Amino acid sequence: MEKRALVAVVLSIAVFYLFSAYFGPKQQPVTPPTAVKEEKAVQQPAIQPAPTPAPVALLPPPVTAVQDVTVETVRYTAVFTGAGGALKSLTLKDYREKNSPDSPKVVLATKADPALLTFSTAGAGFALSPQAVYAPSVSSLELKKGESKQLVFTHISTQGYVVRKTYSLHGDGYGMQLETQLINNSQAPLVGSLQQIISAPFEVNTKDSRYETYGSTLFAEKSLHTNAPKDVASAAKKYEKPAAWSGITDKYFLTAILAEQGSIASVEIRKSQAGYLESIAATPQLSVAPGQAVAVQHRLFVGPKDIDILKAQGSDLEQSLDLGWFTVLAKPMLHALKFFYGYIPNFGVGIIIITVILKILFFPLTHKSYKSMKDMSKIQPKMVALKEKYKNDKEAMNRAVMELYREHKVNPLGGCLPMLVQIPVFFALYKALMFSIELRHAPFMLWITDLSDKDPYYITPILMGATMFIQQKMTPSNMDEMQQKIMLALPVVFTFMFLTFPSGLVLYWLINNILTIGQQMYINKLVKD
């Protein structure tokens, strides 16, 4: 009995294993965690599901030591850091702080809050600290012209989620792509938004012309919003509508975060407790279930406010070059200036060409204006006589003066209205020259080595004042003696005003005066007394 029982047990076990081997469910092999497939940010939706990650137990332990990564491209040298997976500094290779070969290169992002660097990422609604430590995928990167490479930072939270920041870098541009993945390996859903932060000094050196304009800027609903630091000194400002981009800018350079398919739902501008200016771009609300992941896309820009470079980034980033009320005229002039530079690599010559073209375009108007003033000066004695005759009857005097105008076919406003048309053009050109990085440290000739800076010897402002005086003397006038003396004093006032103006602007005014003198000589010959 015992032998038969033993044989029965052995046979039963054998049958069980044979049945399991041939007819039971197939066991799937355990695969190690794999990196999420990385693609260019511009080809993916802004917020998308990511592949299900591996369990926390299979991931390496969190990183505690901060590592820096140096990225070398044709345009810049950048230092990224594991502290926040952020940008520590970016040195522009083509731009210097001063117009000197010994001057240091322009460095952006380096004066940010050391505890909250630019492009740090925080969690709103879940505990992701902007000071979180990330592990970089490489220790350094070098990109040649035309090359593209990726730099990946990975943070493993003690709460059971993973944040992976992937920077896609290019060898010959200032733009980058940033994909931020949030992988939930915890037992509870993650609900909230991701915040991408730009940090900068609250107060800057105002003596440097670069900081004549400085503050936060963003573009939302086809409208530009700018805030100087003083605007948020006492209370933060928050824009609750989707933005195309947001950033911090000065006169010549910009650091910005650009949305990809609505990835910027709101922007907050504030002065931090540490005393820094912060621009915080928040994503739409995210909800990540346990075992799931999402990826958010942004584009980044750190570089010069060159109108062509800005426009190439898309998202209306060229709107950050704010040229005031007459932008619609100023930007075409700036494009024209760059066009002429392509043929004659001297922006001073470009300014002269544009001045000549404008003078030719406005010749009919100015000709009419000067002719009208000449005609007015011819009937001036008769007007004086009428005013004396009807000095006690103002209504009769006005009728007599109007009759005099009709008799001699003179329009009293003819000398003013044509000139008024040119005022928007003047201010547009003023803005284009004043805020153009193309003129920054651009030489003209001889002693003028920087068209964006004042004439070091004040020669061009003095010449400008002299030509303005000659122009005033040549211009016919119907003003009384005292008014004429006041007008002749204007060249002195303008000369002192222009002493500190950028030499590019002074050059424009000087050439315009010289052309006007020639034009006035021509008109004086046509219109005989």
C-alpha cells in the first residue's frame, strides 16, 4: 500500500508539471527599465502620455552630489548643473561687455539666485523642489556646426516619482528644446502643474546702456506685456491666460521660455524673498496616475535680440524687440539696415543710405513745405499792415487775412502739415537705431568705433548743431523778430542734447541736415522773390 501510494504521488506530481509546462499560462520575462524614447520637442504634443516606467525598486538610489555639465557650441559656452537640472551660466562667444578686444564676453543667467537657477523646475500641488538634485547623463558636451545632441537630467524623488529633463541642443543656434517627464512610480496619483523658472537680479547696473530697459516680458493673446522690477516690488503680478512665451530681458539680450502647444497656462512675475526677479511659467493642470507618466514640451532661448534670430525661433519671439508706438515703421527700417549691411558691411554707411532714401521719398512734401513758407514770407508785410489796420476788430482782421491767403493762393498750414507726416518716420528710425543690437559696438570710420555709443570727441554733435544753424538761417519764416531769435537758439539746445546720444543717431541727423541745406538751396533758386 505504501509503495502504491508513493508511486501515485510521484505520478501525480509528474502529470501536474507536464500539464503546466504544455498547457499552462506563459510567464513573461522581467525586463529592466528603459529610457523613454526621445524625439525633438517641436514634433510632439506639449503634454503627452509617456511609457509606463519600471517600479521604484528597480531604479538607482537618489543622487545627492551636484554635478555640473559644460556644453560647448559654436555660439556659446553653457554650464548646466544638477541643482534643479538648471542653467548656471551661458557665455556668448560673439558679444563682449565693452567695445574692446580685452573686454570679457557677455555672460547670461549667471547672476540668478544661487538657490533658484534659471530653468529650475518646481511642482505646484506636489512636492518637487526647484533645488532638487538631478543626475546628468554626461559630464560634458561639444557640438559642432549643424550638430544636435541631448543632455538628460534625472531626479528620483523619495516620494516615489521620477523627473527627467531632456535638453535638446544645437551647435549653431541660441534655441534649445526642453522636455520634462513626470513619471509616477508611487502608490498615489500626482495632481498639479510643473513650473519652469527664470531668475535674475532685481537691481542692475543702470550706468550700463544695456540696462536702460530691463525687466520681465511676455507675449499673450497677441499682446506684449512688460514689467520693470519696480512694478512687482511690492506685489506679484500673475497672468492667468496661456502665453506664447515669457522671459526676462534687457536692451540687447533675452532669456525666454516658449510654449509648445499650450504648455504655458499662466505666468507669475514676482520679487522673491531672497530679493531676485523671477518669471515663473506654469503648465496646465496635470494628473498622473500610479504607474503612468506625462511629458511636457517647451522651447528655450538665451541670446541676442537680433530681429532675424528672434523671428527664426517662432512663437512671435521678435515681439520682444519693443520699438514703441512706431514699431510698424521701425522694424522695416531695421530690416533695411541689415539688407544694406549685406552688401556694404558698415552700418554707418547703411544709415547714410537710409537717410538719403527717406529724403528722396519726402522730397515732394518738404518741397511743398518750403515753398509754402517762402510764399508766406513774401506776404508778411501785407499781413502786418492788415493787423495794424484792424487791430480793434479781430473778426474783420481774420476775414481780411483769409482773403489775402486766397488772393495769393497761400496755405498757412502748408509749411507744417507735410513736416508732421515725417515725425513718425523720425521716431521710428530713432527707435530702430537706439535699440538695435546690430549697431552695438559696430564701427563707422575714423574715431567713431561704436555707433551705439556717444561720439568720444563730440565732433559729430557740433557739426550737427552747425548745420542745423545754417538750415535755420536759410529757412524762410513769417515769425516776428523775437520768435526768430528763439528758433536760432534751438541748434545750441540740440547740440547739447545730442552730445550723449548714440553716434548712429547723430550721424542720421547730421546727414539729414546736410541734405536739407542742399534741398533748400535748390528750392530758393526755383522760387524767386
